[in-house]
Amino acid sequence: MAAGAARKAAAVLEAPPQHDQISHTKLSADDEWNLQQERMYKMHRGHESMHVEMILIFFSTLIIAQIVLVQWRQRHCRSYNLVTLLQMWVVPLYFTIKLYWWRFLSMWGMFSAITSYILFRATRKPLSGRTPRIKARDSMDFGIVSLFYGLYYGIMGRDFAEICSDYMASTIGFYSVSGMPTRSLSDSICAVCGQKIIVELDEEGLIENTYQLSCNHVFHEFCIRGWCIVGKKQTCPYCKEKVDLKRMISNPWERTHILYGQILDWLRYLVAWQPMVIGIVQGINYSLGLE
């Protein structure tokens, strides 16, 4: 027994000292943050050259992606807008589920249901008289009332309104994406909505005025403004003649609509394509073993 006790004592003396484990429950918020920063610093110590390489990869990918997207938009604008709209619809859903933003998810689901119904009605042939007349201001009002979600739902509403307007105008027959329209346009019909123009050019309308383009085709003012500013189509819906936006928006205070559209384009890129660029960068870094 004496020999056994001696062996136990020797084992205790030879055992390495046990360090006290830090209990996170006893740390304050500042101490826990400092501890995380220290661990992060130790993890990335000596990786300075690797970090420089990661930064170069990020900026190179960003520049290449920007060039590709700009060329795609210039050469195939329609497919670019459709894919961007799909990205705008799907990318926030992924982050919403991942970060448990259930309030945003419920708003997303309600917006998607309403928009899907409008899109369904707008793509039916023949076009029903119950199909809502979609105006850009209606789509944007929903986003403004939503406050925090205003810009996101404003972009989505604007893009869906553009798609619905295309389908509805094509179904009516005064507009064709490629080729000649299937119907002849009279002077008293708006080629965008197909409704009769009641207000004369020199009259002041109660709800909206009548606007005439340089090609002498007349439209409801809301229709042609939505077509050119919201729909980003700077041509006459019927004859495809280029529209002079400076003449259409003569009031300097109304030029904010164009500026707002440019801001929405920037946000569209930020939401739809920036996560994809960052994901590509992370994939390259992971494949090269960079941390």
C-alpha cells in the first residue's frame, strides 16, 4: 500500500497544472467582447499577406462583376431586369430565414401573394375588365407607408408594375416588344392602358391631364410618365420614337423622380448582386485556403 500511495503522489506531482476555465457567465459584456477580440487576433496573427491577397481578390471580383453586369444590361436589358428581379425576390428571403426576421418574412409573404395575384390577372388573355390599372404611384405608395421596408418593396413594386404593364400593353395590342403593334391607334385612345382619352390637350383635368409626345401620339399623363420614368422605356409605346424626358419633366422639382429611380437602381444592385459578388469572393478564398 505504501508503494501504491507513492505512485499516486508521483503521478500528482508529474501531472501538468490545470488552468482555470474562464466562465463566460461571470464576465461582463465588455470583458466578453475583449476576450472575443483577443481570440480573433490570435486566430489571424501572421496572416497579413493572406489578408492583402483576400482584399485584392475582393476588388478584382467586384470590378469584373461590375463590368459583366453593365455589359449584360446594355446588350440584353430585358433578361437582366428579369434576373435582377428574381434576385431581389429570393436573396432577402434567404437572409430573412437565416436571421429569423419573421416580421419581414410575414410582410414578404403578404406582398408576394398580392403581387402574384396582380401578375396573374395581368398576364391573362383576353384581358379582363377587372384587371387593376397599375400605376407607378400606387406601387410606390405601398413602399412609403411601409417606412423601413419602403425602399425594398418600392423596388419590387416598381419592377412588377413594369412587367405587368408590358403584358397588359402587349395584350391590348397597341404595343409590341419586338415588331409592329397588332392594332391601329386612334387619336382618342391611350396606347399604354387602352382606355379612352377624355381630357383634351389644352384642358386641365380633374384627376390627370393628357400629354402629347413629339411623335404626336397622345396618352394619359400618368400612363406615359410611368412608362418612361418607372418602366425606364424612353420610347413611344406605339411607334418606338425616342422620348425627350427633359421636355416631359420641365418642372425642376419633378426631376427628383429620375433621381429617385437612379437611387433605386443602385439599391437594386446592392441587394440583388452584391451578396452574389461577396459569395463568389468567399468561395475563391475558401478554395485557396485563405482565412
